[in-house]
Amino acid sequence: MQKRPDYILLGTILALIIFGVIILASASAPISQEKFGTTYYFLKHQLIFGFLPGLALAFLVFRTRLDTLKKWAPLLLLINLILLTMVFLPKIGLETGGANRWISAGPISFQPSEFLKFTFILYLAAWLSSRTEKVFSQTPKPQRRVKKRINPLLSFIAFLAVTGIISLLLIFQPDISTLGIIVFVAALMYFSANTPLWHNLLIILIGTGGLFALIKLAPYRLARILVFFKPGTDPMGIGYQIKQSLIAVGSGGIFGLGLGMSCQRLGLLPQSISDSIFSIIAEETGFIGSLILIFLFLTFLWRGFKIGKRTDDKFSQLAAVGISSWIVIQAFINISSMIGILPLTGIPLPFISYGGSSMIAELVGAGILLNISKERRL
């Protein structure tokens, strides 16, 4: 057994973190100076409340036995679900921009839905692996392998029930972008567990129907879709962010304007240090820098899937697929929305965007993936 972590994956994660620190330092300097009188307020806040606790938790899960993580997965998800309900409580939940997504605990606030991404992946990996897990009979010689008999229909209903509860909690916040990522990754993991094809087709139909229903229920979601198809619609209103984003991306050219030379970071581009930070990357580092970032995410996906393929443990396989898919799908949705390939979604760019909760969750996911890589076959 290989007891060392995957060094290519580790190097990729470190490169993404360093890339993020450099870009955040540049993108956040003007707004930080304007609001707090120092150019590095947001960078220091990210390092203290995002990177340091995330690194500590990542090291903890890296050192924890995988069977222990599997055992504790249901409890972790339950705690996360309780936290998701607490965002609606007065004096505990924090409402910002008409959404109840945060819990405030004195000077500290955090977003439970970000942690749901890895707790649900762990739970789903543990649950799906238990469905197909092979157990040995008590006969000493020869050992006979027998499969647990589990009703596929009941398992499918249970999967839909848990996913449905999570979906309702996220819809009421609302946090549809996070919901979309979680459901997509959950469906991918379910498919990877060799489940019946009709289960997966039904999941696609339910997911598609639910998406159309959510768009119809909220006019602002429909407006985002319309702006996506007609970018010139309301350029000073709903279409302003994508217009400024495309200006930033186009201004970067091949090699970029240089670090600290972005014009859009001067208050022109909304969410320039969080959801829209890729546009600043493209403006300052150009096509070359953007390509390097995309290459790093593709490397993350490649190593994650390869790690999952080279482990014999079903829980580890599914967790590796789930974590790799979550990080890279989220990255490419963010990037695609900033260059007009997809509608604006409002999700952070992993390891890059400002936000302590997302950074902690992503580092924990990376720690679990590195833990799995220690146990892969040579």
C-alpha cells in the first residue's frame, strides 16, 4: 500500500492556493483601502479566518482513518442539517441581500451550506458503498463472498428523500447555486455506484423539472436567463455585471495588464473579490494566466479520479469522485458564467474567491482527497 500522499495533487492544491493569495491581494487592495484604510484587510481576513482554520482541519482529516470518516459521516451531515435550519432563527441567522445563508456567532459568521458540500459527499459515499459492500461469511476456508441484499427501490427512495430535505432547506434560504452543485455531484456519485440506469434517468428528469419550477417561481432567475441569451439587455441593471466581466476578460488580451493594473477592481465590477474574481484574473494575467488556472483545475480532476480508480475501498472511490467533481464543476461553472457561456450563478471560484467558509470547506475536501491518496494501489 502507498502511504505517501499524491504529490502531484498536493502540488496542484498548493499552486491554486498561492495563485489565489496573489490575485486576492491585488483584487482586494482598492476596496480594502477605501473601506478600512489598509490595502490588505481582506487578504489578512481570508488568511486568518479562512486559510488557517481550513489548513488545520485539512490536516486533521488527512490524519484521520478513512473508516473513521465513514463512520462519522451520518453525524456530520446531521449536524450540518441542524446548522442549515439555524440560519432562519432570529439573532442567530444573518440575513444579507434578502437571503438567510449565514450564522452569526459574535464576531464570527459562517455559511453552513458551504460545509454541506463535503459532509453530504462523505455521507453519500458511506451510504452508497454500504449498498454494494462485500462481506465475508464466517466460513474459515474457503472464504465465500456474499453481497448484502438491499432493495434497490427502497434505496432509491431513501436517496431522493435525503436529497429532497437538503433541497428544501437550500431553496428556502435561497441558495440555488449551491443546490445545483450538490444535486449534480450527488447524481454523478449515484451513477458511479453502478446503480440501475432508470434510477439515473429519473434523477435527471426530476432535477430538470425542479430547475424549471425554480426559475418560474422567482422572476430574477428568469431575468438572468434572459440576460444570458441577450447580453445587451438592461446593460446598467441586471446585465451590468456580465457586461463589466466581459470588458475585464477582453481587456486582458494574451498576457494581461499586469498584477495590480486591473481597472475593474476599482469598483466597476460587482463582487470583484468573490464571485467575479476570475474576470480580474483574466484582466491582469490575460489568456495565459487564465489557461494556467484552468490547467490546474483539470489536473486536480485528473489526479482525483485517478486516486479513486486506484483504491479498492468503495467508500474512498466514491468520496474521491465526489470531491474532485465538486471542486472542478464549481470552478468551471464560475469561469463559464464570467465569460458568458453560462448564466451568472453567484458561486465562488474554489481556492481563489474571498470567503472564509468556502475556503475552509475546500481545504477540508482537499485534505480528505489527499488522505485517500495515501491508500491507493501502486
